[in-house]
Amino acid sequence: GQNIDQPTEMTATEGAIVQINCTYQTSGFNGLFWYQQHAGEAPTFLSYNVLDGLEEKGRFSSFLSRSKGYSYLLLKELQMKDSASYLCASMDSNYQLIWGAGTKLIIKP
Amino acid sequence: ETGVTQTPRHLVMGMTNKKSLKCEQHLGHNAMYWYKQSAKKPLELMFVYSLEERVENNSVPSRFSPECPNSSHLFLHLHTLQPEDSALYLCASSPDPPGAAGELFFGEGSRLTVL
């Protein structure tokens, strides 16, 4: 079956760095997405990786290893506003998105 | 503001009621989606429309009935729901057709409680 695993909850300190991991098992692969969802708000797109390696966008970076079925989202210089759920989704060979249950990130002062 | 507006934001209904959720996108996208989001569970794709035609129905119970009258509007009609249908219902649109690796633009969702 198809499956996405990511931690349910993580806690980090303001100003620090946190890495949110995601492992995926899908029938084929057409890319890995990360979305951010603040409580009571819409999920918003953060990143898309289809090739191996690290992509950086300001304080956020996303990494992909296709051979390991693994991705991570790296958040630097954490701010209180980064408290949110982070959703990992893999696109399979039929271009269907397979979603993880999300990681709730709590930032403490 | 994502350009996708959902109403109502909150809805409480009894199991015998009939209600509808509405989604409107102001982005000029041609594909629209309904997702169900339950606590601590992955997003579940319910329906996909491309150019107002339904292209996917993921084995959703018939008590959920979608309608897409034009490319900017999407409805989800609800009738004789069950308590386990209580969830956040998210609408999304995309500039790319279903089957392309494109970004989804989500609305803030309609929180449904079935008593």
C-alpha cells in the first residue's frame, strides 16, 4: 500500500533550527510537496522537490532523497509564527497526492 | 487570503438535515477539489473537477453530492450525514489540470459537525 510517515508533533525553541522528516512509500513518484497549515487556516504551499538534493527558500529548505524515499523540511531561525502543522505529500505515478497526517510544530519562547 | 473562499466556515447539522457547502475561487483556475480533513488523519481526496467535469470520485458515500456549475464555483451537497462525517472540508483549486504536478490553493475550510 501507499504510505507517508511523519512525526505527529515536535517542539522547538524560538531562534533555533528544526528538521521535520517525512518518509514515503508510493507506487511510482512524481514529486514531494510540503504545505504549512496554521490552526483554523488554509494549507499553503511551501515547496516541491522532484530531484534529489536541497532546495532553499529563505528560512525554509526542503531535501529529497528518492533512493531512500525520504524528505525533510528544515526551518531556520524559528519564529513564533512558524507554529503550525506541516503536511508532507508524495505524488504517485498516477499523479495522485498521497498525504501524511501532518506534523504539529510548537515553538516555545 | 488565498483566493479560494469557502462558506459557511462552521456548520452544525442533524443527521436528517440537508445543507450545502460552497466554494468560490477568484484565481481563474480550471481544476477544483474537495478534501476531507479529520483530526490527526491524512487529507482525503473526495472529488475532482476539471473544466466543470467530474474527473474523479474516490468512493465517496452518496450522501455527499458535488456540483460544479462553472469553473469558479464548487458545491458539496450534504444529506442524511452520519456523526463520523464531522470534519473540516477543504476546497482547493489549481492552475494545472489534475494529473499535473502543480500547486494546490486551498480555502480555509468549512468545519462540519453532525449531531
